Amino acid sequence: MRVPELALISDYPRHYAAATPNADALVEQKRSYNWLQFERAVDRCARALYTCGVRRGERVALLSVPQAEYLILFMATARLGAIWQGLNPRQTRDELSYLLQDSRPKVLLGMEQFEGRDFRKDLRYLFQQCSSIASLHTIGEPDFSDFLALGAEVDETDFSRECASVRAEDPCLVVYTSGSTGRPKGALLSHASVVTSARTQCRHWWAEPLRILNNLPINHVGGAVQLSCQAIVAGGASVLMPRFDAEDVVKVVNELNVTFMHQIPMMYQKILECPQYREMGMACVQSLVWSGSPCPQDMIRKLREITPQLYTSYGSTELGGEALYMPDDVCDESLASFVGIPPAGYQVRLDPDSNEIQVRSKTVMSGYLNQPEATREAFTEDGWLKTGDCAEVDPDSGYWRIAGRIKEMYKSGGYNIYPREIELTLEQHPAVAMSAVFGVPDPVYTEKGVAYILLEAGARLEEADIKQFCKQHLANYKVPKQFFIRRELPMLPIGKIDKAQLKTMRSSK
């Protein structure tokens, strides 16, 4: 495997248009672009954005699901030295308004409708609310073709000069954090960040031919960097799906010859359970990756029936992707327990006082958009990003294990307790699909642990049973004082339990 080392993420479409012009670049069920067609669309789109007044450092926002227009606009924005922003159609009008008021884009584009929701009124409202937006466009046909035509008369000298001024350290992407501990902040990722992250992924994860399923939201680092940029840097195909649906995934994987998948464990669980998988399998898949949360050993054994090439890792939005990778050919127990080791070229350390993971590498964010104080707080005085995640290093293997979040740590009876350790224990129980643990005020213990448990489909579980299970696997002081067993819990768009909403629900009672 040889991946070219180019300075800008937007250089890659041009490179592959010359090197492999007829190979698939963007693939959907009803249409596709080869690399030559992709590059031509990117060039036309960059010219149209330039005509709309977009210049280096300005923002372009897109409300969309993963589809061809998304990657065309992303690469075109980056080529101008501007900053691309993805918006999720599942976000409410108020959430979208906050994000745009914060990022202040020059141009807003969006899809007209999705899953019965008409976005035309929302887009007009957002256009009126955000004074920075100079023009609004929709990406359905024929509107998107009309938009691309705007750049036909661009001044070639001025346009070329603008593109030539872009540097690797310039931000090309802003990704907003989930906001589980406050208002979302926009992490700025540079060309060097996303290119380095994608090239590192290629060294650790591969398939031949590389055809990556791209079905994660475009406003998330998983969709925008880990899936999209790896395919673009490697010259592979992005197989685009508008959303995750287990039955549709199996169908698309088989029909469009997907060879590489990077999902969260919950998605794999739904795939393994659906009738289409039992009927069709996914024999074309060569590599499976998961991140965001651990994968139970039972699920790992089932995934090995698809392919022996299984991988996991640790990363975050502010890291611009992954900072720890598990090596090849590790046992199922290690894959379920650890997240990896630092790759070559990355500096990763544990703070001696808090065990916080701290990172220094090209992939780390440039800072938070419009928030210099928050940016300063995110870094140590000697320039290491403070991830907020705590870890332990196994003395025998050298692999890193995530222990929890510093901000989630609570003190109970004088002990420091990390919720993630307890959640991992709970999720080993066969009846537990997911769990969320946090501390609440208590007059005796200062704080006490409470656990919310999401049951597997059809499973039954009594509080006494799960409490006894915890006592068998955890020190007594770590066992939560209360358990709430549910068949539904509030979820974040990235597939994790929304702890912030759970805490709000408790405090409002």
C-alpha cells in the first residue's frame, strides 16, 4: 500500500483524476462519480463558491446526509482555503441556529427534505437569522447544477491566486463537539491534521480494493475525517449512504462491494441481529473497525465470522481522529479490553497526577473557533492537548485502556470513581446493551453512583441480579447505589447514551 503525501486534502482529487481517472471515487445506489468526474465537480464548485464571495478562512455550511454533493462541497471549500462545516438533518432548528450563529458562514447550502421533514422553511429561517450568510442554495437538482454554473465566468487569475495561497496549516474543517457538558464548541482541523490522520489510518487499516462504507453524520469527526478523508487520501471509493439502517447496510455492502467498514459497536450489533445479514452475510468485507465505545467479546467472535481483520482505536474530535491504534492479530480479549498504542509520529502521554491522556501531533486541532480562552484551557503550558480522558497502560502488553472522563469522575466515601470502568463491567452482562453511570449528591457519601441500564432486546434483568454481578467484578465502593433498568434511554446522535439529558431529567423531578 502506497499513499501519496500531499500537502492539502483538496490536492487528492486532482492527483487521482490524473493517476486513476476511471476508478470509483463516490458511489451511491443510483449514481457514481469516477475520480475524473469528482475532480471536475470539485473545480466547478470551488469556482461557484468563489463567485459567491467565499475566501480563505471563511466558512461554508452544508445541511445534508452523506451524499456526493457533501464531498464535492467539502473538497471545493478546502481548495479555496475556506472552512467547511457539516450540519446534521436530525438537529433541531434551534440547534442549527446556534451552530450557524457561532460559525458565521458566508454561504449556506442544504437539502430540501429528508425522511418527511421539509427543510426549505428551516433554511430560509436560518438565512434570515444569521447575518453573515450572503447566499443560500439548495443541493437538489436542478438547483445544484445552477449553483455550479455560477462559477463559469470567474476571473481565472484571481481564482488561481486564491487557491495557490492555501497552506497545510490552514484550517479546512470545523467540527462541533457534542455539547454533553455545555454548549458545543467548534474544533478547527487543518489540512495537515486530516491528511496526517487519514494517512495514519491507511497504515493501520486497509482493504484491496478500498471501498469504504460512509454512513455516519457529516457533522461528526467519524464521518468527515475517519471515513471520508481516508477514502480520499487513499484513492479509494466512498460508498455513501444517507443514514444507518442495518437492513439497508447489508444490502448496500453486498450490492456495491464494500470492503471496509468503520462503525460504532451498536451498529454492528444491529447488523448481526437483522434477518438480511443472516440470509446474505457480508462476504466482500475485508476489514472491520470500531471506536467510540468498547465491543464485547461475544460480538467480536461473531464479527470474526465476517473477517479476521478486526481493529479498534481511541480518538476524539479535538484529536482530529485517532491517537491510539490496536496492532494486528491481537486476541479477542485484548480487542474487548484495550484501545491500542500510540502510532509512529504521535506523542501521547499520561499526566502523572490525573492519568489524563495528553497528545501532541499534527492531527491535533488548531483550537476552538472564536474561543481563545477555551483553546488555552484545552492545552498544557508546553503545548499538549488535554483530552479529558483517563487511561491505564497494561504493564505486560503495553496496551492502553480507557478508564473514564476526568469531568465524570466523582468522589464517593473518599474514593475517586471513574464511571467508564463501571459501565464496562455492566456491559459484560449478557442482558445489558449499554449503560450510563454518574455521581449524584449524597449526604452520607458526598456523592453516590447511579447506573442507568439499557436492556438488550427481549432480555429481562432484576436490580438484585445486576447488583450482585457488580459485587462479583468490582470493589464494593465502586458498586452503584441505585440502578435504573430501562428498555429506552435518551441517546446522542453518535449512538451513546445522553448522560446530560439523564442528569437534567433527574434534577427536574
